[in-house]
Amino acid sequence: MQAELPKSTFDALKELAERRGVDANTVLQQAIETEKLLSDHVGVDDKVLIERPNKTYARVIFSK
């Protein structure tokens, strides 16, 4: 399978792979699995929150 990616997306893919110590294919697989999980469990008006170690929160907003 082949995919054409914008340069900024390709650069982000390479950066994530390097940061995680895996190859680009693994990063793509993880991204797809994460997207599937979220699309299966997060509804239109639901909120996803990230709790940081200092107990502050970041809210993740997904576009349709």
C-alpha cells in the first residue's frame, strides 16, 4: 500500500517514529488504532481530557 502525504505530515511521522524508537509503519498503525478507538467511543458532545502529573487538565477537541 502507498500513500501520498503532505511534507508536514511526513515530517511529523518521521519525528514520532524517531521519538518512539519505532519505524514509520508502526507509528501509522498506532495512529489508525487510536483513531478507531476514539471514533468507536467518543460521541459528538463528549470530551476527552488529559490529566497531567501536576493534576492540571488539557481538553482534546476533535474536528468532524
